[in-house]
Amino acid sequence: MILGNAARRRDQALRLADERLAELTVSLQRVELSNRELELAHAEAEMRSRVDALTEIFNRRHFGEALGAELSRGDRASSAVLMLDIDHFKQINDEYGHLMGDVILRAVAGRLGTIVRPTDCLARWGGEEFAVLAPDMDGGAMLVLAERARRTLCDEPVVIDGIRLELRVSIGAVLTGDGLSTPDSVILAADQALYEAKGAGRNCVRVYGARSGAVNRA
């Protein structure tokens, strides 16, 4: 009788231990699932903080960080940076409305996405301005890329609900190196080249000359 009671108590204890182990396993699985969901949520939030919501390409923050990372690799070849501004974009918004303007911005992002390499960074800099970072590129290749970008946007009109809109774009281009070794200095040089393109009649490419400060026509 004593042995039987002891056996029953042992079996009860084992069952209780098994139940507790099962409960603990379920609890651990729930914790792991919650952790995975939290990690995914953080990853998604981080990605969203780097992507422009309208055009679904990278935003200014990500572009700046990508440019800084590229410049920190001193052993790498020069990189090209293009700043692109849609000419007379305000007129499109004024005449057709901001919703049409948004469609145009998405179309521009889509077209530019067809000419960049997987290693390049395409971003919406702000408003109607876009930026391209193209690593490992010399001056000649930069000119080819800049003119290709211009023609991609300008050769064919954007057609929306039967409305044909002819796009024009001004582009400022700069090659890193020769004193342009920080993100701020590179962006400033690209901006100066862009302003020169605007002053030259728009719908053209200008290249910043790092040594002389001159801006040349592509």
C-alpha cells in the first residue's frame, strides 16, 4: 500500500511537471513569436524611415548616409553625384493640381529607376528634386549617366488620363575627390552645378569643376 501510494504521488508529480513544462514551452514560444514580430516591426519602421512614402524610393536621410559611407571608403574610386530638378514643376501643380504633381513625381522616380545600377542610390531629395549616387565612376561615365537621365525624363511625355505632359529637367553633376571628401561639400558642389544649369536655360547638364570651381556644359 505504501509503495502504491508513493507510485501514485510520483506519477502525479511527473504529470504536473509535464504540464508545467508544456505551459513553459508554450510561454517561451509566445515570447519568441513576440520578439520576432517586434524585430520585424523595428525593421519595417527602419525601412520606412529611409524610404520616401510618395515615390517609394530612398529619401534624403538614406541618401546622405549612403554618400557618407561611400566617401569613408578612401580606397574606392571616385563616385558621381547627380542632383536633378524638374523644371517648372510649380506650373504643373498650379495648372493640374497637386494630385497630378504627385503622379508626375512617381513617374519620374520610375523612369530614373530604369537607368541606375543595383549599386547606385536613387533618392528623392525633396520636393521635385531627386539625387543619384553612382559609385566607382569617372567623369566620362558620369556625363553619360547624367545625359541618359535627362533624356529618359524628357524624350517621351508623361501621359495621364489623356493629358500629355512634356517634362524638362536640370541636372547638376559632381565627381567626388579633389577636395570634395565630405557629404556637405559634395552636395554643395552638385547644387552649384544645378543652379548653373537652371541659369543656362534649364533642361541641360552642368558639371562642377572641383579644382577651378567652374561649371561646364555636358
